[in-house]
Amino acid sequence: MGITRSAAAPLSLPSTPYRYTVLDQDLSAALQEFGNNLNIRVNVSTEVRGRIRGGMPDLPPREFLDRLTALYNLQWYYDGLVLYISAAHEAQSQLIVLSPISFDAFKSALDALNISDQRYIMKPAPGEGLILASGPPRFVALVDQTLKGLVAEAQARRGPVAADRPQRESVLMLFRGSSSTVFRDGRPEVSPETPHHEEALGGTDPDQK
């Protein structure tokens, strides 16, 4: 399986040039004004800082946005309702466990909801049923929320009997000298004075030496 690249929610912008005439303005304010002029809700992170000084060429709105993104090291993500703009250093990477959802089902859901974005990464990671999602905070949050929704749906389909069925406990005992450590579902429980392995299993009768 390779890197998943699909179209995100389309950001519909006019093709006519966007005229920006202010020569010195706070970057965050300029981005908010951009959204207001185009009737788009914009959420600008508090980490977006800087000032726009000097004239900007008249560009189509999408090119204007991409130009500011490149000049000021920003990332933007549109979720279909709000245009989220963040600083590049806010990008997140998250390992997500898919079980019990299959990769194909998860990918199909992200594509159907227009969450996947070809600019940002969602790819299989080393390990069973793991994927790596990397991109702006809003993108990673939507990927995680989608998985949680799919897991909840799968549990609801199994019904209350299956959901309430107790899971089998995983127990591993590790012996070291006169002490032992019990791992229950991966969590250690230390018992300092547990007998040696041979003694725990019944040992040897002292009279049979």
C-alpha cells in the first residue's frame, strides 16, 4: 500500500484577480480580510505572525493564498466549511491504530468525506494495522475523528452482547532470580519475592536429591 492521495473538500474561489492594495498590514489581519472579501470563513492560528510589506501582484484568489503560504511558511486546509490557516511548524504527525477497521474502509471513508488531501500524508506505517497521518492540525484531527466514528459504528453493529463480552486477559510472567514480573495486558505487576521458576512449577522434592 502506498501513500494515499485524494482530493480534499474543494475550495471554490473566483478566477478573477484578487486586488490587495494595503502596503503594510498584519499578516493575520490580511488573511481574515481575504476570507471576508470572498465570503469564506477563515480560522487563522495565533502562531501565524508577520506583516505584509510592499505591493502584492493581482492574482487569482487561490494563487494569492498559495503565494502567502509560500512566502510566510504557512499551511492551509479547507474542511468544507472553514479555511484553516496555520504556521508550518504546527504540523502534526500521528500514528493511528486501525483495528478493527480495515485500511480500505478507512481510506474510502476519508475520500467520501473529502478529508484526504494530496498535499498531506496518510500512509501505512511499519507494524500491523498502523497508518501515519501528517499535516496541519485540522487535517490530522479530522482523520482521527473519522476513525473513532468508524470504530463506534462497528461496535454498534456488533450489538451490546458482543460489546459487553469480557476480553481475554493477556498474561506473561517473566522470572529474574528470586523475583518475577507479571505483565497483564502489557502492564507490569512486580512481585519481589516470588519463588524461582522451578519452585513455582512444583520444584524438586528435597528428599529426592
